[in-house]
Amino acid sequence: ETGVTQTPRHLVMGMTNKKSLKCEQHLGHNAMYWYKQSAKKPLELMFVYNFKEQTENNSVPSRFSPECPNSSHLFLHLHTLQPEDSALYLCASSPSGGYQETQYFGPGTRLLVL
Amino acid sequence: EDKVVQSPLSLVVHEGDTVTLNCSYEVTNFRSLLWYKQEKKAPTFLFMLTSSGIEKKSGRLSSILDKKELSSILNITATQTGDSAIYLCAVVGGTSYGKLTFGQGTILTVHP
């Protein structure tokens, strides 16, 4: 499989549930990103990992917890979410997080919080 | 705070028309501007424009960066129904490596 993959593609969870989103990139990149895309709002960067180290946390609530065990995998652990957290969560990767690199996106996980 | 504004927010045209999408930005230490096309889920990369590469072209799509006006346009000529998508503009600036700031997107609908 090539590119950036994400699982699951769709997720429905209650506010008391704990779930995890998974992202895997097969591009040999060293930087990975989580974005949130809500209806009628711009894509919003959440976290950046560079060589497995978190280099950016864009003031994301602690109910979202990222994990990057290696350069190919990125997780987003979810717990006690709110209905307003319902959105499309996109993962992306780039070679090394540089200024003039293209980020390649996965297909996203559509999350609905009830 | 970095800011990207796209216009129009939505556009409806017929096949064969030419469209111009706009993107303006306010960013500290501009590094690059990227255009993406988002059809169903994953945004797919179209162009990257930088100070050393202010004009790009690929088939019917072309893009120009105007650093003086802090803006960029994306042109699509001879539109096809397959061009229907959300077109996203994003900029990289400041000191945060890899931090893309996106605009709201332009929803393009091409009717047969």
C-alpha cells in the first residue's frame, strides 16, 4: 500500500468512550501531522511530529492525545470528547517538516461524537 | 497570527468556462504557498509557490504568486465536471517548521 493511510475511516463514539485514530505513511517521511477539518472552517493544524518528537501543539485540548512511536506511525487517542469535536481528522506527512515541503494527506477519519 | 483568505467561497460554472480562484495571506516571514484540491476526503497537492518559483503550470491548471500583493491565483481553463472540488490554499511562514495555515477553501462546481 502506498501513500498515507488512516483507520478507521468512520467512527461514532459517545462522550465517555475512549478510541484511537491511526495513521501510517509509506513514503519514508520523517514529519507527520494531525489536522482537524470542521464544517465551514479552515483546516486546522493540531500537532506536528518531526523525527518522532512533538514540535507543535496548536493549543489542542488534552482530551486529544497524540502518540508517534516511529516515523511511519501516528496515533490520536481520544477520550471524553464533546459533540463539537465531530469533524474530519486528517493525517499528513512530509519529508522532514521543512518550510518548502509538500505535505501529503491521508483520506481522513470522519468522527461523530454523540 | 498567520491568516489566509480565499475568494470566492463558492463558484458554479459550466464546462468549458475558465475560472480564477483567489488567495490572499498575512504571514510573518513568508516561506511558501500551496494549493490543494479536495474532492472527497484527502486533499491532493497541486502546486507549491515560493520566492524562487512564482509561477507554476500543469495542464489546464496554473498558479501565480504575487509577493507584492501578498496573494496568489489559481486558474483553471476549459473546466470539466471532474474539476468540481474544494480548492484549498495554505501558506507556510514564521518560525514553525511545517506549519501550514489554510484558508476556508473555494467550492467549485462545474455543471455539464
